[in-house]
Amino acid sequence: MKTVDKILALIRDTSSSLPEDVEKAILAAMRREEKHSSAKMILKTIIENCELARKNSTPLCQDTGTLTFFVDSRLRNKVNRKVISEATRLATVKGYLRKNCIDSLDGKSYDDNVAEGAPVIHYVESESKDSKPTVTLIMKGGGSENMSRQYSLPDSTLGAGRDLKGVEKCILDAVVKTQGYGCAPGILGVCIGGDRATGYEIAKEQLLRNLGDSSKDSCLAKMEKTILKKANSLGIGPMGLGGKTTLLGVKIASRPRVPASFFVTIAYMCWAARRRTVVI
Amino acid sequence: MIELKYPYDEKSIRALKAGDAVSITGIIHTGRDKFHKYFADGGKINVDFKDGALFHCGPVVVKNDGEWKVVAAGPTTSVRENPYEPKFIADSGVRIIIGKGGMDKATLEAMRKYGCVYIQAVGGAAAVSAASVKRVQGVDFLDEFGAAEACWHFEVEGFRGVVAMDANGTSLFERIESLSREKYINIVNKSR
């Protein structure tokens, strides 16, 4: 199989099939919700939607989102921008992707989803030399991206100070503000600290983590667990219509900051958390 | 699940309560930003919305062997139509508005006055929504507004949603939001 075809298959599978851990979490959430509740009906519809999209290889959500590739740096030559652009063009022709790329100046559509900086490509160092080189794709829709937020501590409107309690206030405030908009149940990727740009970058990277894992840092692991529990006790529920499941997961990282800045950055991901990794 | 069949008569619409899960069978028309603006500017619409349904949706529709086929048809965010919707409800006699995220107090009041409900479709569930469209009856304003903004006439079967704003002036979004804000305040003040 040619590399272009491998990337094309990666786009198709990412667009039409949810990761196993996300689908499992939605199924478990559906079982938890009350009988005959709107929450249960919504989650059931989502599960049927995933099955249907996978069967037909069609996009599981009409907003096929921003394509962000994370490529092992050892594949820099093999999986270069030309290869990824060609696979993206083919994926658009085949209907795996919506024409979803708009010029910000004249409002015209790039009908092949290819432009300067689109798709987004990050070349990343592999964790160990012995591992097989991989390519990971994440597709994030506009509705969820619009709900991502950055707070700067102290935040007087929230009464949030420069401590972990303040951080928690920001994260839960983001959950409250997102209701009804970012299609819940969602997943939060969070970065505590860093500068503004790396805050968003690291927060988004947390969305690549498996829902079943927890942070290696014991303090963050504890926060992930308690914030998930507290968020789900808010009663917001699927699509903001009430229920026990507002979030499927919370993934937090921290980065050092300069004394003057203290950012809390939240990348919100909707239930259609499309991510997938292939070995090349 | 409550079954709603076209024509959606005032009595059955007024009987719906916020929180009810519904399944719609019959005709629904799509209309979003350009449609609403055109109407507000006094444009003429030759579609009978009396006892009908309006869907805030920008579908992906393709033509196969001369027949329109809906590939994806999820809801779009409804708040953008707030400025236009009360007048549209009053003038058109529409009974059901389908969308995502809910609408404002003025729209809720128009719904109470004229007998109309807002139904939240399942956001992102594009494949299921598309599958419930059994036939495309036709389309208006295709050239004028473009495919995503045109007024499509869908025959749907078992299109699912939840009544989020009813004709008694109750908004589920409002209720859930105020409850969740109360809980938020309790949680952040309690936790250390």
C-alpha cells in the first residue's frame, strides 16, 4: 500500500468511526441514564449514529472539522506535506470530508480542503527509538472548538485565585458555559500554566489520550478524577437537556509559567471525538 | 417517545412538555440564516408552513440519477435566528422549530402565544438524521441561497429530538442552566 493510500484510509476511518474507548464510554453512560429520559434517548441515537457511519464509511458528524496530524519525526520525508495534502484532496473527493476550509479574507471555499497551513501538521519526537513510527490524526469540529477557553488567574469575576482551587473553578465554569452548545457529553483537555499558545497546544494534545488512562502525576490524576465527578454532578447532561453525563473524561497536564502569568486553558471536545493512530 | 405526524396540529403541539422525547414523521422544511434574513426583508416564500416544521439545518445533499439524496443533515446553532423567529412564527403559522442550542425569551413568548415548540435535534448525529430523510420533495432558493442555505423539503420518518422549549413558556435550557449554576456555586464554595 502506498503511503498516500495509508493516510487516505486513516482519514476515512477517523471520520467514520469513533475510537473504541470513546464509544465504550458513551455506551456505559447510556446505561447509567434513567429509563425513558431524554438523556438516554440522545445517547442511544449517538450510538446508532456511530454504527451507521462506520457501516457506510460516511462522516459520523457533518462537521469534519480541522484536521491535525501528529507525525513521528522519523517519518518526516515519507509522510510529508505533499503526501498528506494529496490524501486530504482524495478524501474530500470521496466524500469522507466535507468542503470545510474557508479563506478567512475573501470567504471562498478551498474545495479540496488544502491550503497554506491546512491540514495542520506537527512533527513530534518519538518517545523511544524502539517504537514503531506512527501517524495520529485528530478531527475537531467548529462547534466544539468555539467552546475552548483560556482563563488568566486571578479571575475576579469567578473569584478564582492563583491556586488549584482557582484552577478548578475555571474548569467547572467552562463546563457550565458550554452547555447547550458544544455537543455533550464532551471531553476536556486542560493545560495548567504555559504561555497562551502552548496552553492551547498542550490542552489539545491531552485529547489524544485514551479515556481509560490517568495522568502519571498523582496530583493531576486526582484532579482529573474529582473534576470529572463534580462536572457530572452539575446535571447538564447530553446536549444540555439534563442528565448524569456531561463529560466522558478530563485530561490535565501542567507546564511551567513565568511569575507574571497563570493561564488555565481548556480544549473542549464534543462526543464526536475523532482520533486515530496508524503505524506506517 | 411521542409520535408527531404531519400536519402538526395546534392541540398536539400545545400538549407537549419540555423534556418530552419525540419522533417526527412527515414534512419538514430547512431554513437558516439567508432564509430568515430574506423573510425579514419582506421576501415572498411560496412554502406552506401552516401546521408545519422548520429545521435549522445546512444539509449535505447530492444528486444521484436525477434524485436528491441527503448525505448529512444535523442541526445548526439556532441563536443566530433569534432576531427573526418571533415574526416568522406569528406570520407563518409554523408549529415546530428544530435546531440546536435553543432560542431567546422573545421566541419563547411567540411560541407560547401562537402554539409552537422548539425541538433540540441530536447535534453531530448526521448519519442518523440523514437516514431518517426518506425523500427530498423539492427545494426552493437553491440558486439564490446555495445548497447549504436553501429551503429543502424533506419527507422524514422517525426523526428524533427532544422538546426543549414548549408552548407553555417553559425552556428546558433555562431550567437546566439555572440548576447547574446553583450547583456550580455550591461545589466551588464547598471544595477546598
